[in-house]
Amino acid sequence: MEKNIISLRNVSVTYGDETVLKNINLDIRDKEFVTFLGPSGCGKTTTLRIIGGFLTPDTGTVTFEDTQINNVPPYKRNINTVFQKYALFPHLNVYENIAFGLKLKKFKKDEIHKRVSDMLRLVNLTGYEKRNIAQLSGGQQQRVAIARALVNHPKVLLLDEPLGALDLKLRKEMQRELKKIQQQLEITFIYVTHDQEEALTMSDTVIVMNNGNIQQIGTPVDIYNEPVNAFVADFIGESNIMNGIMVRDRLVNIFGHDFECVDTGFGENNPVDVVIRPEDIRLISPDDAKLCGKVTSVIFKGVHYEMTIVSDDFTWLVHSTKAAEVNSVVGMEFDPYDIQIMNKMEEDK
Amino acid sequence: MKKLTSAPYLLWMAIFVVVPLFMVAYFAFTDQSGAFTLENIIKTGQYTPIFVKSIAFAAISTAICLLLAYPLSYILSTMKVSYQGTMLLIIMLPMWMNFLLRTYAWQTLLGNNGIINNLLGVIGIGPFKLLNTNGAVILGMVYDYIPFMILPLYTVMAKIDKSIIEAAEDLGCSRIQSIIKITVPLSIPGIISGITMVFVPAISTFIISKMLGGSSNLLIGDLIEMQFLGNSYNPNLGAGIAFVLMIIILIVMAVINLIDKSDSDDKVLM
Ligand SMILES: Nc1ncnc2c1ncn2[C@@H]1O[C@H](COP(=O)(O)OP(=O)(O)OP(=O)(O)O)[C@@H](O)[C@H]1O
Ligand SMILES: [Mg+2]
């Protein structure tokens, strides 16, 4: 396992009387693809700005390869950024924008030319060298911004929603390209997105944030299968989140029925949140089921049907390849390891 | 519709811009009896040294204004937004005082028995001849016109997106490099209008030169004033000098704009 390249310890940021980052602790390993995922305003950009050196945290330390860098200015950090708002230089053309960093570092002219041309090919903008920035579409500007940062081969690349302005097809294409580049050049990527699918498919590690707090750090599989709380479960993919009582280890009670599960360490007769993913629920005959409900809608989604089933005033979301009839009564079952138990969230810490 | 709404402005322009221009031209090319003549223009040639001096003074003051105002505007534009307005107000405050009064103030400050020489006397040096020197005239011009340099510079710089500067620093620019590579090129429109707004009034300035430079220190502005109000009353010659001055200003502006243009053409070509 690679060693840590960037660490934040007890980092807090306050604007006026609003604390936007609350005691953030995280480690990012060398050559890793890390994604910050969270709703708008949760502090993703603020965290990137601290790593990039544009913002000094009010408290806490930032270290880069074991050196404290709280007060190291951006230009002395081996980090480049793709800004959320592109921030291209309006007085320079596409070529000059991309070559900017290399020229500063006094690269030879033909080396600059080669690298810039490679980048342009990569972001699909060959032939746009002499274009003015103002004459580019939003998506093209975004790709110039990616090329401008990436061309420097930094140790760490910060990307603040770099694909936000692209259409779905180009977005998927760029996702693959970025992932490939990251692996080829062995650059640490710190990536910000709203899009949970993007986060799950591209990352080695996902950091879920909410309200200035880190909710969970883990691999995409961990985050999806074992969310630590209802927020993460809800934010990552669709899920059924309900109240339950942990009767004892490996036994949980939901809606008055006991179900076997695999979780331990939640105490006895403790209220917990329970998550069951829609695709883990099987529809069976009501006679064989503990939980029965009435089907209220069926929507065809391509690969599967999405159904809502009302039972005990709770609306279940179920994905299945077989459709049930609307208004019919069905039974539901799931396996013990598909039940995910989580502690109740403390109220807005 | 468009024609209708622009009518008042066109009328205004006609009455207060075009007509006076024609009258200046008319007087410049006629003699007292109203007959066509080139005499006034030719006579203006004898004042070439004064023209040269006026242009030099205006150019020097403009340059000093730019050198002083540029860092000031830069610092101003990087300050917290909430402070910027207050600071700008403080800088502009002297402007609210009458221009004559401000120039008189300098007269008393710089005089042989003025405050500056008195203070120097306390530590045993001086008195120096400060008033009635070329330096005093340039000082007066810089003092009077520098706000016209600060305002356009500040306006342009305040509009530069902070994230562009951050991007430059991200790519390896130190603070100084980001000023040279980003702020300066993006503030060229402000520099141009600042130069225009200082140079044009500076080249035709009068009173300042008379009050701070002494009666022998004539500039074109004073010369023109004399033809209309002085004892050498000759409106035709005055109009002639004014006409030549106007041509000079137009040429200077054209050159500055040309520099600006070629600069922006470079961007597209490179
Ligand atoms: N300069 C600032 N002054 C005051 N508040 C700020 C400033 N910058 C950010 N904030 C606040 O900090 C919080 C976090 O902002 P941040 O930009 O980090 O969010 P984000 O997670 O990147 O959101 P988005 O996904 O919308 O880009 C927001 O509530 C925002 O209003
Ligand atoms: Mg953001």
C-alpha cells in the first residue's frame, strides 16, 4: 500500500459565524483516485482550496509528504487544479493557456509543443490551438482547463467537478480518459463531484461529506454496501431506510418482525437505522412472507422494473426484473447480509 | 424607434460638440475681417518650444500618474471588498475641493516662506527654491489629475476574476509573475483610458503652470488663454493654436489606440 501524500488534521474553516469545515481529518495515499462526494455547499471546494493552498485553515494542519504546508503558497506546491469555474486566461488562446505552466517552468519549445499537442488530442480539441477562449463552448472551456492542469504532470491533481458542463456521452468518454491518464501517469487525483455514479465508478476511495463534516471514507463497494448512516445510504444510490430495533447481535426488528442479520455491536434493544437496497428485495407469495404490501406503481427502467410497495405506512422501493401487477398484494424477503444496520445519526453535529 | 430615442443626444452633440468645433476651425482659418488665411496656423509655428514643453510636461505627469496609480489600484483591488469603497472615497476626497484652492494650497506649501521650507529650516537646511520651478508644475499636474488615472485602473482591475489569478499561481506564478503575466495584460484597457484621461487635460492645462511655475513658465493652455483674455487679445490666433493642439492630441490618441490594437491582434495570431 502506498504511503500518505496528503493529510489533513483537525482542519476547520469559519466564514463569519458560519463554520463550513468542522474538524476534518483525512489521509490521501500516493497515486490514489480520491473523490469528494456530497451535496452542494457541503464544503468540497473549500477542502480542495485548502489542499491547493488558496485558503489557510483557521485551525489544524495540512501536510504534504510529511511536511507541514499550511503556509506554503500555491505556486510552490507540486499540485495543479482544474477549477470549478474553469478560470481560463481570457487574453491567451487555447494553446497559450495550456502551455502557460510549462513556459513558466522554462521547458524547451519543442517539448512544450509536443506536450500541448498530446493534451489537445487527449481532450479532443486538436485544431483549436489558436481559438480565443471566449469563442469556446462551456464544455470546450472545461476541457481546456483539464488540459492546462494535466499538462504539467503534477504529483497531485485537484479536479473540482471537471465534467459538469459536458453531455452524457462526452462525460463518460472523459471519465474513462481521466481514469486512464491517472493510472498511466501515476498522479494522485482528488476529484469533486455531485454525481454518485461518477464517484463510484472512478474512485479508489470515496469521501462522503455533508454540512462541513466527513460522513464516511471508504472504497466504493464499502460505501455502497455498508453505509455508516442514513445520510450516506440515501446519498449513495437508492435505498430503503427505516427505523428498527436491534434486539441483540444478529437480530433486528423492523415493523414488528424479527429478521436475522449479520451486524453486531449495536447493543440490545437499541433504536437503529436499517438500510435495504431496492435490488436486494425479492418478491414472493404473500403466504410465505413476513412482510406483505400492496404494489402502488410499476415503472419500466430498461434493465429492471422499479416498483413501490406500501406496507405498514412505509413505502418500499423495489427493483426487479419481473413486474408485479399494480394493486396486487405481494410478499417481500431479503437475505441477512443484505440488511445493513446503522447507528442513528446524531442531530446535526 | 431607435432614431427617435437617440434624437436628443444627437441634438446635444450637434449643439455642444460639432458647432463649437466648426467655430474653432472657422476662427483658426480666418483673420479679423473674416477672410480666409493660413496666417494663424503659420504663426503658431513660432510657439513650437512651448508646444514641445507642454507635451513633455503632460507626458511626464502622465507617466508619473501611471507609476503611482498602478500599484495603488492593484492594492486597492486586492483588498477586502468591504474596504474598497471606503478607501476609494478617501482617495477621491481631495477631488471634491475646488481645483484652484488645491493649487493655491501647493503655492503656500512650496513658497520660500512656505511650510516645507520652514520645516527644513528647523533642521538647518534650505530654503530651497521649490515654487516657480518645472518640478512644481509637474507636481501640481500629478496631484490634480491622478484620480483620473486611479479610477479607470481600479475599475478594470476590480473586474478581473480572482480565480484567474489563482489559476496563474496554481500553475507556478509567484505574486509578481501573476501581476506581469495576468493583471497587466488584462488591465490594458484601463491603462489606455487612464492615459487618455490624464494626458488630454494635462497637455492643455493652464493656471497650474502660472501659479506654480511662475509667470515666465508658459504652457500652451496659458498661451491660448492669453489670446482670449490677456492683453494680446487675438481670438483668431488663439483658435489657430487650439486647432493645432487638437490635431496633436488626436495623433497621440491614434498612436496609443494603434499600440492597443496591435497588442490584441498579437493574441489572435500567436
Ligand atoms: N468566501 C466565502 N465567504 C463566505 N462563505 C463562503 C465562502 N466560500 C464558501 N462559503 C460557504 O462555505 C460553504 C461551502 O462552500 P463550498 O464552495 O466548499 O461548497 P461545495 O461543496 O463546493 O458546493 P458546490 O457543490 O455547490 O460547489 C457554503 O455554504 C458557502 O456558502
Ligand atoms: Mg464547489
